[in-house]
Amino acid sequence: MSERVLIVSHYFPPHLGGIENVAREEARHLARAGFDVTVVTTAIGEPAGRRRLDGYTVARVRAWNGIEGRTGVPFPIVGPSSIKTFVELIRSADVVHVHDTLYLTSWLAGLGCLLLRKPLVLTHHVGLIDHPNKFVVAVQRAVYATAGRALIRTARRIIYFNSRVLCFLRGLGATDEQVAFIPNGVDTEVFHPANVALKRRLRQEMGLPANAVLVLFAGRFVPKKGYDILLQCHSPLYRMLLAGGEPSAGDRAGTNAVFLGLRSQAELADLYRAADIFVLPSSSEGFPLTVQEAMASRLAVVTSDDPGYDVFELDPTRVALVPPNVDSVRAALEAIASDEATLSRMAAYSYQVASERFSWPTHVDALAGIYRGLVRQLV
């Protein structure tokens, strides 16, 4: 009989974001590995109810998403009617896997696991987010000091992606016996390089400059992702492509960036193949899935110099790790865009790293070992 795994994520595709993409890939690959997988999430972007996808079930509960719409802070609020769904799904699961601690869906799942005596696995994607709104930072601190600590105490195993998050978890009481470093993978069937002819054709089809150095950003248009920095990073040496949201009227002023709106996974994969450089000057990340996708697509990468990324042992001469500010990001982009040999060397290194280190099957094998170990302890 297959082990029954319940994955809990506050959002799920088509909603755009790293956590939801990780949850989807885990569900898909776990189902391929023989697990009976259900994902419970909010009905944002899709109607409420249950649906089969790629060998697993997605159960969506009704939620209000006004906070994200008004402030950019991702915090869907589920209604009381969702409690019945959570109880039913947790009761029928062998293992419950919750993504992050900041969300109502995570708190409901943690409480359900505690009351129904189900083993909880927690993936902690990020630490404290350095948000420009001090009230948002204060709320984060309060949540981590209360619900966050409770979830960490309840979790049997906690997965982390970088050393900064590990330090953060230890500060909240996580023990060495609880934590496990399991890097995310990347789907190389979707994200892979283009040859010269395909790159040229994709640019033509998308109406993009044929001969310019194209710099791609993919992410939510919020300060955490460094979007405000990139609006000021225009340069005659490259053309900026911004995908992941709709700009305000003021965003278009003073920039020659191309705004590409929301994109599906397949469309985003083609954008990677059409581009030359990927940029993400974000803060408080685990290790961004978009960076991994860009590396698998053979792009040179410019991203933030986060001390937590030390566990990946990246070569700083081949991945531009820079302070997330306008001058540093622009200087790195111009240095790469103006030197074809540097761009080519960095792109080749990206592809090598992605091929050697970022594997979803390896990630899921590690998860499967954790799940089965917890299930055996219940017998």
C-alpha cells in the first residue's frame, strides 16, 4: 500500500511564486515515485474543489487574498469551512508536509497534526524577511515567536535550503536531530538551453531585440525580489525583461525595460532560453528556484550576495553575487554584458552547476527516506 502524503502550501500554481513551484514539483515527483499524494492549498487562481493533476490530487479551499492584492504581502485567509477539509485530509494521511510557517494554512495543518497525532515534516524556505514596512517586520517577528515556534516544536523533521535559514531555525529552538539540508531540484525537461537558431527564433516570435544582450528578471513585482532596484538599472549595454506581474503607471517612467506580465511555466522556460543573463537582487531567500531554472537554461546569473548561499560553494568569479543595490547590480550586469567571453564562461558554469547539483529525483529520494522513516516509527 502506498504511503499517503499530504502537502500543505498557502498558494499553488497557477499562482506565481517559489514555494508553490516547489510544492508542485514535489507532488509530481512523489507521485511518480509511488506515493499517494494530495496537496491542500487555497483557491487563488483556480476554483475551490478537488482535481487530479499529474498523478496527484489538489484540494483547494476558499480563501480571501485581499492582503496580497493591496500590499504585496502573500497572506491568504481561509474561512472556517476549510477546517473540515483540513481535518479530513490530515486524518487520512500518513505524513503531513507543510511549506513554511508564516501562513494560516500552515498553522491549521500544524494544529491538526498535533491533535490527530500525525507526523509533521516542515520545509522552512526563508528566515525573517527584510521588508521595507516596519509593521510587516513586526508581524513576522510576532508570528515566528508564537505560531512559528509551535510549528517547529511539532515538526519531526525540518528541511532547510541555506545556512542562514539554519541559524534562524536554531534560534527558534530547532535541534540538530530535526533539521535536514535537501536542495531543491530543477525540471530539466522544461528548463534547458537553446541553441543559437532557437534563441533567434524565440526572440523573433516574442518581438524581442534580435541582437541585444537580454537580461531577464522573473518574480513578483515586490521589494523583496529586488524589483524596485531593477527599475533603476537601465543601461545602453543591455535590455531588461521583467516578468511576473503588472507594472504600475509610475514603474514605466524612466526605464526602457520590457514588461512581460505573468507567464506560465512553459512561457517562462522560453523566456530563459531567449535571454542571456538572469538577475534577481532579492533578499531573505532560501535559494531561489528561478536562479536554479536560469542556471539549467545556461544563463549567466547575477543575484544577491547572501551569506546563506555558502552551502552551495558557488564560484564567485562565475556567479555574480553582489550587494542588492542599484550601483552594484548595474555594474555587474554591465561587466557581463560588455564581455562576451565572461558571459559565455558564466553561462557554461551555470549549466554545469545545475546539471551536477539540482535534481528533483535526488530531492524526492531524500524526502521519501524521511517519510518512510516516520511511518515506520508509527507501526
